[in-house]
Amino acid sequence: MKELAEILLKAESVVAVTGAGVSAESGVPTFRGPDGYWRSHRAEELATAEAFQRNPQLVWEWYNERRLAIAAKEPNPAHRILAGWEKRLPGFHLITQNVDGLHQRAGSRNVIALHGDIWEMRCGTENVTMRNEETPLRVIPPRCQRCGALLRPNVVWFGEALPQAALHRAEKLAETCDALLVIGTSAIVYPAAALPMLAKRRGAVVIEINPDETPLSAQADYRLRGKAGEILSAIDRAIHARSPRCARQEPAKVVGQRRKT
Ligand code: BJW
């Protein structure tokens, strides 16, 4: 932990990429874990544009249930520590695949959301996105108040492009960071799964935090086996012990040969 604290404090830019495992300790199910969504639901029936076209009622019922469940959950220590690092480490950036909004509720302000936001809806006809936090939804499927068209959750389904600006920013950050933490993701869904390898190819230290092995594990420089809340708390304690007042040192003058682009 001391060694990791040192790496994070010396880095000019630290990036954290999070997945469903970060919200698991809040009680939000993951996708592929023992109680994960894809154990009881078929992804093709719920998380594709074709599924939505076929049966918007079914898809919206699933999202309505998830919204209800998430609304009753609270951010956990992992969310809160990452929100704290945004304030303490000037070069810290958070990229998430999660759509639950718990990072934002914990206080993270600059979240790069790769897979959208379950609290937003989109009108396909007008291409307008709107915030909607109604739980439970009064009408399923919801319709656009302006044009009457079906609204869809503003999330990224399989086979759909990720929001271009968010993906571009995430890739740039991965390519230019000094350390990249990969927390609570099975690291199998692309293009998010490619970010750690982008970082590694450019010389960054890659740190995986996950109770289980993933396809990334063999490539990671540090593999910390355990729950995100516990491991991040330990790293956070080491950071505070190392640099109690500011938790930030002057960046090292030269970090390898790699430089920002
Ligand atoms: C803990 C813990 C604790 C538990 N602490 N940890 C290249 C190669 C192969 C395939 C592809 C490829 N490029 C694209 C594809 C296809 C596809 C893909 O990747 N498929 C793979 C499954 C093979 N990708 C896509 O389709 C993407 N689109 C795309 O690439 O478009 C290209 C395009 C370009 C231009 C035009 C058109 C198209 C889109 C992917 C969208 C993913 N969507 C979902 C649903 C989001 C909405 C919603 O939530 O409803 O995103 S699927 C689901 O998976 C969700 C997640 O964000 C994502 C990742 O899951 P995550 O977060 O990793 O969760 P789990 O459950 O998998 O893992 C949890 C982990 O936590 C586990 O490891 C546990 O051990 C751990 N854990 N407790 C720490 N306490």
C-alpha cells in the first residue's frame, strides 16, 4: 500500500476506470457476478436496440426496476474515496462504465460516463436527452412530451457506439496518464476494456482492484484481490499517512520516456 500511495502521489495524472463491482458494496447487482443481471436475464433481450424495438415495454420494466432499486441505495466508501481523490489529486480523472449515478451522488463532479446514465431518457425522433428521476415511472414505456415518440434510456447497449466525446476523452486520458486503476470491472466489454492496455502501452502503471481474476489481470502491474471499498480505503490511508496535509506532492520531473500528446 505504501508503494502504491507513493506511485499515486508522484503521478502527474491518475485515471480510475470503474465498473459494476464498485457499486456492488452499495447493493447494486453486477452484470456477470453470481447474482448478476446476465445470470437471470438475456442481454440480447434487454440491452440491445433490437430488443427495445421488439419489446419496449419489457425493456422499460427492467430499467424501471433497476431505477427503483438504485434510488434506494447509497454510495459506498469506494465511491466516496474516489470523489475525495478528485479534490485532492489535481491530476485525477474518473471514467466509469456505470450508469447508476452513485459516483456523482458521492460527490464526483467530472465523471466520464462511457455507457450513459440510467437517470436520463432520449427521444430518438428529436435526438433530445432529458433528465428524469421519477421512480417508479408512472407510464411505461414513457413517451416524449413534445412529439409523442417512444423515449429510451440514455444508456449504451451492445452494438451501439459509445458517446464520442466521452470515449475520445477517456482514450486520451488513458494514453497520457502515469497510473491507471481498474476497479470492479470484468474487463471484457469493449471499447472500455481496451483503456488499460492503451495506458500500459504508453508506460503507465496499471493497478487492478477486483476480488476475481479478469482477462486484464495477467497484464496488470499490481493485482489487488479484494473488495473495492476495502482496498481503496487501505490505499487512501496510506496516501494520508504519506502526505497527511495535502495528499499531493510535486509531480516527478520526468516520468519515463512517455509524454503527453
Ligand atoms: C468487485 C466487487 C467488489 C464484484 N469490489 N470488484 C472487441 C472485441 C470483442 C467484442 C467487441 C469488441 N468491440 C466491441 C465489441 C462488442 C461489445 C463487447 O464488448 N462485447 C463483449 C461482451 C465481448 N461492445 C459493444 O457492443 C459496445 N459498442 C461498441 O463497441 O460499438 C462499436 C460501434 C462503433 C460505431 C458504431 C456502432 C457501433 C457497447 C457496449 C455497451 C455495454 N452496455 C452495458 C449495459 C449498459 C446499460 C445498462 O446498464 O443497462 O454496460 S452491458 C454491461 O457490461 C454494462 C457494463 O457497463 C458493462 C461492463 O460490465 P462491468 O462493469 O465490468 O460488470 P461485470 O458484472 O461484468 O463485472 C463486475 C466485476 O466486479 C467482476 O469482475 C467482479 O469480480 C467485480 N466485483 N464485487 C470490486 N466489491
